[in-house]
Amino acid sequence: MEAEVRRLVVGLGNPGPEYEDTRHNVGFRIVEAFVARERLPAFHRKGGGLESQGSFGGSRLAVLKPLLYMNRS
């Protein structure tokens, strides 16, 4: 059985290439950098977003990028 997730980190942004390099996606970029730095698994689609799970600081962690526009998150 998979260990229970104890922490959730959410990076907000807007989906779509037109927002990719805008200030609206700073949250996405921060969680992407965190996942890369901590060598967590690549993001995969889960529900209405993209998720990565792993361990950080001795706790199970989920990192989420919701695929909703900022005003709907």
C-alpha cells in the first residue's frame, strides 16, 4: 500500500502556451523547479491537474499544478 500523502504544494497558473512565460504562471514555474531540484517524479495527469508525488523532509508530498485558469482556482 502506498504511503499516505502528508503535505500538498500547489502552484497556480494558467494552462496553455499563451501564458507559458507570463507572470500568471510563476506558481507553475516554482513547483516545476522544486520538483526538478528534489528529483521528484515527472508530473502526470491526475483529475483536473498535473501531479508529482515523492518524499521531502521525511514526509510524503504531492505537488499539484491545477489546469484551471487562475480566476477559477
